[in-house]
Amino acid sequence: MDIDALDHERYMERALTLAREAGDRGDEPFGSLLVHDGEVIMEEQNGVNTADDIRRHPELTLARRAASELDADTRRETVMYTSTEPCAMCSGGIYIASLGGIVYSVSAATAADLTGGGAVVPSAEILGRGDREVPVHGPVLETAGKDVHRECWPY
């Protein structure tokens, strides 16, 4: 699969909409979707606060769903679009699920600067190890992604 041949902006706009909706409802502003053969096949929003579950990052939820609902060949041909570069927990889940690639809007380092926080491990450090490499592409629509964070965080 050629991750660079996809229409990144189209899908990223949807991920950013999902992130904004999550922030509007009281969750952290993160949204993600899975694309296979040019079609969105799954979407998720952050649910950490509303579900009272620290695992409810959209990237991890989609990785889990993909692992249980899609066959291995389909997973390898599926790209995740996400409003912010996945954290270490989510990157591990993406690697285990064997997704075909990741495209993000805002890097983890930039998000930490905007939100005041947290440990930062670039997803490529996790997704580029082991017996295979999961391509990571970004930033895409970075200014719009930063705007979502600025709207939702008090920093």
C-alpha cells in the first residue's frame, strides 16, 4: 500500500471534526478513523472522561476493533487518520493490530507544548521497531489541528 497516494486532507478533516466533537462533550479533543480502499470503515472519539476509562483513546479503540473485526490482510491495507500523533500506549496497540499506516495532524511534541504536558514518545519509535515498520506520516492540516487543541485546553 502506498500511504502517500491517499487524499490525506479529506480524511484528516473528518478526524479533526471527531476531535472537536469529543472536546465539546467534555472529553479530550482526539478523533480517529480507519480508511480501507478509499472508504472510511470505522470512526472513534476520545472517551476517557465520559466513559471514565483511561484506555478510551480513539486510536487504541480502533486498533482493538480492527484486530477483532478485520482479517489480517485488510488490517495491513488500512490507514489510520488521527487528529494527534498516537501516544506510546496507542502506538503499541496499532503495531500489534498490524495496521498499514498512520497519518496525524499534530505531532505528539507539538501537542505536549500546546497542552502543557506529558511524556512524549514519537510514534515512529514504537511503530518502526520489531519485524515490520508501520509508516507514520504527518503533520497534515497542522494549523487546523492546533486550533482544535487551543479551543479545548486551558493552556
